[in-house]
Amino acid sequence: MKAKIYIIVFGALLLTTACELDNYNSPDAILTGNIMYNGEAIPVARNQVRFELWQSGYGAPGALDVPIAQDGTYSSRLFTGDYKLIFPSNEGPFKASSDTLYFGVNGNQTMDVQVTPYNMVQNAQFSHSAGTVSATCGVEQIITGPEAKAVERVTLIINRTLFVDANSGEEGSIAQADAADITDLGSLSMSVEIPNDPKKPDENYIFAGIGVKMVGVEDMIYTQVEKITF
């Protein structure tokens, strides 16, 4: 008899706990935006550059990690409340305009985050001829003075998917210009052959982008991905 009572009580406790868990609110807002400089989104390697969001008023809060997409956009589900945004030390190929950004969230909203890149690719042009993708561009130094970062290499990357960065994997191919071989950052030319894909012999397009690696900066800055049809 006692065993039955214990089972009934235990079941009631489980039911009560489950109901309490079900009553927790879900995030009620979506925060979206771009990582921006001079009105342009800053492309990075997908899910490699992140920032932290901290919500105030909840005891001992933990950081919410927000990855930046390849095209420089981000999106995060949040609870209504007050937040601060922080880029961890040495995160990203840029400097944030402020060490800490304070803002409030109430419903779905858009917020662009202003940064200043160390260097940027300018006037990127892509072309195709006889199974080869070629690109021309210049690299402009944005941050000067003691915080400036020298260019370590510039890389033309092609891939059969939209994911075009230094981590493209086996489907990607690159052509790289190292600093020692660069005579004029304002005028660069690179080319790479399109690898054969026996699984897709009739595929008539490739995706391409250019990335810049700075000395002492782990994350590269990129151009927006471009689809090349041939």
C-alpha cells in the first residue's frame, strides 16, 4: 500500500515539475543586423567570428555567443530586456567602434554594429576563361598608425558551394599571393583553375571570393561571394 502511495506522490511531483518547465517563457524577440563599415557589410569566414551578448538583471548571467554569417549578417533569438554587446579580445579582422555597446530589446528589431576593418578589398573583379577563374583587386589600408596591420597574404578562393573562405574544404581551390611577392597592393591579379568534378560534369558555375589575411590577426576579411557562370 505504501509503495502505491509513494508511486502516486512521485508521479505528482514529476507532473508538477514538468508543468513548471513548460511554463518557462521562450525568447520573444529576434535581433538581426549587419557588421558594418561605411555602409557596407563586412564579410568573414562563416561562423568563425563572433560577439557576446550579456543580458542584465538575471543574477549571474552568462554570455550568449552570436556567430557572424559569411555575408556579415547576424541573427539571434533573445528575451526582451537590456543587453551589452562585446567583441572578445582579438576577435575579427576589425576593431569595434566601441568596447561595449549597450542597447535594449523589445520585440523584433534590427541593429547594425559599426566596426573599422584593418584592411579591405576594393574593386574586386572576377572573370572566367577556358576553365580558369581570374580576379583583380586592390587592398586598401583602413587603420593606420600604431594599430595598423600589415597584409600577410591575399587569396582568391573558388568553391562549388556558396561557402567560400579559407575553410572551404576539399571542394575549394585557391590562388594565393604572399606579402613577399606583392609589389603593389593597389593592383593585384590572381587566377586558379576550376577542378574537374566527375559527379557534376555539366555544372556551369562556380562561386568565388577574395580574402585578406593580416599579420597577427587570425580572422580574414573577404569580399562578398560572387557566382560565375560559364
